[in-house]
Amino acid sequence: MSYSKEFSTKVLVVGGGMAGVAAAVASARNGMKTMLVESQGSLGGLATNGLVTGVAGMVEGICMEFLESMNEEGALYSRPHCPAFDPEKGKIILERMLLKAGVKVLYWTYSIDTMVDAERINHVICHSKSGRIKISAEIVIDTTGDADVSASAGVPYEAGSADFNGYNMSTTLAFRMANADMIEYESAMAEWRSGQKEPVSISIIADLEEEAVRNGDLPYFIFPTALIYRVSQTPENDSDITVMTAHSFKTHNLDVEDLTRQTIEQHEQIMLLEKFFRKYVPGFERSRIAGIASMHGVRDSRRITGEYVLKDEDVACANKFDDGIAKFPEFFDTHHPTSAKIGFMRHIHLDRPKGKAVCRPAQCSNEMHP
């Protein structure tokens, strides 16, 4: 078979999201000839193109470098937990980091197949505007987010939840709003929190949505992930923000027809939510949609069956590994596959107390585990 272009590299990183950028930068800094291919025309994946601009967990290493560079550009909304960055400038800062490290970057390039010899990937076949491209590499790092390269090489994997008819976790399409008065909104949030009693509602947005549904202003309840991140260099009383709320359930995230269904559904939800925010949410009376994420917020699809599979029990018990590469001191960010009212599954079930897990008697409903 003929190829329009052929490349050879020591390390090939497929996927230019945050994980891919970090892998490529680290590889190049360690003296490896490194190449990164990305299907879109910018870097950062869900963090930038997906408008998920808040940085959760531990901020260290290359992540810290990125945020420091964003701060120097005045493009960081800095705070101790979940600092948020400008997604558009973030794309360029990540690009600068790669180029400074000496990484060769190819945009608009899709991995479509692999060539495997002796159980090792030695070539990745890509498609681009130039046609088919063949890239040879000694080490291939799959940071596609969906294990696309691994799957094409025959690596075993699983997808979906056996407990939920094979569904994946629910998905979210983020959007950007302008002209939000965050002073008024946060004051309303503080007042709402002070009046909460057990069981606590998901958020003030959830309570207001319920009111809007009762009044006929929303056709149905849209699960309010309700993550709202400010964009830097916009006034606090006239802010740009990114919002993670439009939500789809009963998803199959490796099915192109279902992914399309979710995206269309979430586009319609965003239009509904703009009207809802303007009418019901304090501080959003003048707000408007300023952008819609160009990357869909898929939380899980393929999971590689590796030499060891990380278990939810490992996370709950704070188990440590000699080859660990990350720390995540947050809650179980597991989104319910089928229930908009429950939304999250921030717990697991153990047969007995173990390790450092914080345990209490189960209080689950049939809707939580149907």
C-alpha cells in the first residue's frame, strides 16, 4: 500500500489532550525524538476544546508549569482548589510547551490502524488531508482517550457497565456564557447553602430547575453538573464563564449514531438552559451563550485490560503503587448512567471496612442500583 507521507520517530504520542501533551513534553525533555499527532487543530482535548477549564486534584509537575505560564499571560483564574484557565489561550500555551521541548506536531491527523510485530506496535497508520500516513515508532503512547490505537492493535478491553445494561457513564457538553454577575450568583449560592437541611439538594441550580419544570419553562429536568468556572480577565460582575450542564444518559460512547444522538440532544438542552438561566438564576439576567464546546464530554468508553486493572477499591483505600504516575485526592467522580435525579455515584460497596476507606452503612435506593 502506498502512503503520501512516512515518518520515523522514537516515541509517538497519539492524542493531544492534556495527558498526551504531558507525555510528549516529558519524552522530549528526556532526549527522545518525539512526535505527537492530534485529530483536531488545537491541543488540550476536553480541557480546552471541551471547555472543562477547572483543574481538579493535585497541581504538580508539567501541570504546574502550564498553569504558571497561563498566569503569566493573565489567563488564569487562580484559587487554591480548581483554578480555571482561559481555554483559548490554553491551546496556544500547550502548543508552545510542545514546540519548546522539540516535539514534532501534526494536526488534523487521525489514527486509523496499526501494524503489529511480535506483539509490539511498530507502525501507526493515520489519515489526513495529505492522505494516508505511515509513522514508525519504537514506543507508541495511546492518549486518544478512547484507546483507539490500542484497540486497533488487538489489545483486550472492556466498555460499559455490566451493572447498567452495558451503558457508559452519562456525558456532558459544556458551553460558555457571557455577561454573568458572579457576585450576585455567589451571594445567592451562599444564602441557599445556609438554608440547606438533610438530605442536601444537588445544587441551587437543581432546585431552580425543579421550579422551572413545575412552571412549564423547562420541558424536563436536566442534570445540573453545575460546574461553573470563571474565565480570567472578565469583570466579576460581568463575567465570561464555562458551564458543564447539558447531559445525556443511557449512552453507548463507541457508537457513532448514539454519540450523534447525544450531541443533538445536548445542543437543544443548551438553548433551553440559556433561557432558564436568564429567567431563574440570580446574576444571569443578561447572560447569553458565547460558545459551545467543540469536543463532547465523554467520561468513559474503552478500558484496557492491562497487566493490572486499577479497581475502585484501590482508590477508596488509597492503595499506593511503585509505578504510580498520578495523584487524585477528590471524590469518586462517577456519573450515574441512567438517572438525572441521582446524577452521581460517589461511593462504592465493600464487603467489609478496608484500608483507609471511609465507611458507613449503605443507604442506596433501588434507583441508585437498579
